[in-house]
Amino acid sequence: MDPDFLNVFTQPAALDEFLSENVIAQGEKKKLIKPTSSNNPKLEELKLLLIDWINTTLKEEHIVVKSLEEDLYDGLVLHHLLENLGSLKLDVDKIALTEKKQRQKLSVILDAVAKCLQLEESQLKWSVESILRKDLLSTVHLLVAIAKHFQPDLAMPPNVQVETITIENTSRGLKTASAVECITENKGNLEAQSKDDAFDELFSRAPDKLDAVKQVFLQFVNQHVGKLGLNVKDIESQFSDGVILLLLIGQLEGYFLNLRDFFLTPDSTTEMLHNVNLALDLLTDGGLLNFSVNSE
């Protein structure tokens, strides 16, 4: 057994209780909130806010939620919540009594959420199985995403973070990895985003100035990537796959990027995201980014 796994628990009894409540089959992997982080005050504040938000939203439906884990796993509350918030008509039964029916219902509901929020599968922090097994981390991630989309003015506590442990049951025993996971954005990111929005609004009201700025950027970019025989004509389309950005960083910083580290001719969204994420990592390591940027 991985010694890091034992370090999560201060008492042997806690370990036994944890394993009895979280059965992990051979070859299975689960990510859970560490017991030491389950009573995080900010997490508790967020849970209470989400419960109050759901109950307020569904007051006319006479639905009362007391526990996020126990009251959302079967899809009933999520069904009513989406119909109420987004006027979505989902082709599922109101009440699903069997696990098979609950799984089918959750599949329809979560597919609708992904389409409505325009999320790809790789961006989802929840699944049918995790919601069905009453996983708190997945449930909170799902509710935060729904709330941010349908009610962006909901004042969620900022910078809610939890310690997580990913446990994998391998043929050689339990393998673990610990991490800190962010559930809500911190104030710094929100302020930076607000500044970006103000910047965008300024240019939306003066498109002639935006075009002038674009030309300055294009001149700057071509001055450097032109040495590689490249010519950029459109900032939006030619920067989207991360290639020009990576080559520009290399030219500005005076180093050569190994072609094995990125995709020079990406032909899928996954390869493009790899390039963009690599570029963002390089900028962060160089001290040029002090706030997060969504690679998607």
C-alpha cells in the first residue's frame, strides 16, 4: 500500500472506515475529498449557499434539499432545477426508483448540462457514476457550473479549495496522488477578468481603435516570426491552435522549442489545447502571467 495513502489518516480506525465507505474495485480509480478537508469552513459555506439557492429556486415546486450528497444523486432535484432555470424540457421520468432508471435519467440530464454550458467531455468534472454514488466533489462542481451559467450574479464564496486524493486499485496495491483542487475562482482572478471585460467593452464601442491595435500586434508578431518564414494575417484564427504563440515565445525568449514537445500541424482540438496549455505554462514560468487563462 502506498505510504502516502496512510498519511492521509491520523488513526487506523479512520482508514478502515474510509475503505469501508469507498469500495474501489480492481483497476478502478476514484478522486475524493480528503477526510482532513471535508470540514473546510469555505467548503461548508459553499454547500450551505448552494442548498439555499436550490431551495429558493424550487420553492414553488415544494422541494426541500437538506444534503447535497443525499438529495441530488437520483436526478430528481437536478431535473426540476434545469427545467426551472433554463426552461429545459427533458424527456425523462419525474421519478426514477431503480438504479438503472436513475442512471439513465442522470445521463440525459448531464448531457443536457454539457450542451447548454457548451462543455466538451474533457472539461467535465463530474460523471453519471460519480453523481450516482453521491460523490460530494463532483456534485459541488456540477452545481457551481450550473449556477455560474444560469445565475452568474449568485455571490459564491471565492477561492474555495479542497485537498483531494486520487486512489487507484492496481494489481500491486493502492496507488494514490494528492492535490489541491479549486472549486470557485479567487478574487484576484475575478478582478483580472473584470479588467479584461472592461477592456473588451472599450474596444467594442470603438472598433476603429481595435483594428488599429490589431495592426500593431500583427506588425510586432510578424517582425519576429517572419524570421522563421511565417506570416500572420489574422490574430483570431492563426493563434487558435497555439503554434504561432509557441514559436513567438521561442523567438522572444531566444530558445528553440523541441518539435517533440508540441504539435506543429495539429489536426484535433486535443492537440491544439496541448499547444495552448504549453504556451501558457511557459508564460507563467517566465513570470508573464499572474492570473489564470482558460486555454479552451
